[in-house]
Amino acid sequence: MKGFVVALQFLTRLPLPALRVSDAEFATSMRWFPAVGLVIGAILWLGATIGAWIDPWTGALVVVALWVLVTGALHLDGLGDIADAGGAAHKDRERLHAALADPHVGSFAVVAIALQLIAKLVLVHAVASFPGLLLVPFAARLGPLAWARWLPPLHEGLGSRFRAAVRPIDLAISTAALAASAWFLPALLMAPVFIALWGWHLRHALGGISGDGHGAGIELIETGLLLSLAVGARLTA
């Protein structure tokens, strides 16, 4: 359970007791990322329930605000960095990695983050249901386990630490949990598709994975899954 607490500390801003961990223990906490997604999902569902007492749009706004607050905008920061890097590389590919390392926020990052928040607001309003809000953060956090095993790290950092920590058994357990979840929400079967597409994009665009790649992927897969749920609900209505 120590790994679970460490993962909670890293992926959320929830008040937790301080723990002293080694680099190896920090890396192995990645195995608990999907479980942290369930905690985040439960908080989002609670926020949706409370906000919906006023009206559905207020419930959606509460969910998106909680999504940012609970995660500390960690993954949005990664999305912004990837967007800036992609924009910088549009005309000069040599600037791509320099842009990734630049701590400043550019116009591409601002636009990407704004669009992401708007998309989540609209889609949460469309699918504000208990299973959806609970399971989308869980399914999206399966991505880092696959990317850490599949993609080479871009540099010494989070990506390189996580690569050796994810075992085949971790992927097998997570995949089985996703399959069981998809029994209730078939739209979650799109998660492996989105995970594979983002991994393919990173390999061809960047050559590997970094902390920013993980964070941006989580954000985009959450939005993709919300869209899949909305489309699924529309088709079965």
C-alpha cells in the first residue's frame, strides 16, 4: 500500500502524510496509477452529484474545477508543453526538444489547455454519470504503464525511472480490470486504441516518452473517452 500512497502524492494534491521513499520505490508506484484514477473518479462523481443540485451545467463546471484542483493541473502542464513543442517544430524540427525543456508557456500551450478544459466541460455535461466519471480517470491512467514499457525515454527523468518498474504482470492486471469495466461501459474499449495512437504519435513526433508525454496523453485520453461515452449514449438513446 506504500506504493499506492506514493502514487497518490505524485498524481494528486490530496493532503497525505509525508513519506520518505527511494528512487526505486517512487518508480514502482507507477503500478498504482490506475488505482489513483479511481480515487480521482470518485471525487469527480461526488462533485457532479453536489453541483447537479443546482443544474447540470453547474455540476459539469464543478467536475472540471475539481479535476484541475485534485490533480494540480499536472497533466495539463504536460499537454501545454507538448503543444508548444509541436508548434515550435512546425517550421524548425530542431527546436522541438528545446521547446520541451523551456519552462515558459507559449501561445500553443494556452490554446491547447483552453480547448481541453472547454472540451471536458461540454463532454462532462453530456455524460455526467457515476460509472463514466469514476472509470474514465482509471482507464486513462493505464496509458503510462503501456508507454513506459513501449517507448524509449527521451532523457533521464520520470520516463527513464518508470520504464524498468512496469512489469508484464502489471499490464496484464490493468488490462483485465479494463476489460471488466468495459462490461458496464463498452465505450471504455476505446482506451487501448487511444493509448496506442498516442504512443505511435510520440514515437514518430518525439522519438520517445517523457513526463510531459505521459501527462498530455492522460489528458487527451480522458477527453477521448468522454467523447466515446457521449457518442455511445447518443447511439443507444
